[in-house]
Amino acid sequence: AVAAALTIFLEPSAAAGGIPELQAYLNGTHVRNFLRLRTIAVKITGTVLTVSSGLACGQEGPLIHIGAGIASGMTRGEKLYRKLFC
């Protein structure tokens, strides 16, 4: 219930599985709020709560979305670091 409430009220873009949105993003389609930090945080929390409660959940899609968000954040962080300190 907590994972569903987080997804519905805090970040609705975290509701999708992750793989189709990532494929669309890589093909050049703009997907709103797909790689935001809040989306990734809600996705991590929801996946951990769902899997630890024993519910049947495909972990592959959310983990691919989480990995893409972390990689995107790392590259954005490098650009921000260069802009601020170099």
C-alpha cells in the first residue's frame, strides 16, 4: 500500500515498467519526468517494498529503469561539476 501511495501521489511517472519507456527515450522520443531523481527514488522504494513483501513482481523492468536513471544522474552530475568547478 505504501509503494502504491508513493507512486500515485508523489510520482505517477514511476508507475510504468521501465523497458518500453527506455526504448522510446533511446529512440529520441521525449518521455516526461522519466529520469528525474524523484522518479528513480520512488521506483527504488516501490521495488524494494514490493519484492520484500513477497508479491509477484518482475524486477527486470524496474531495475533497468533504475540503472538508466543512475547513469543519467552520473553524467548530469559530471556536467554540473565541470560547470561549477572548472
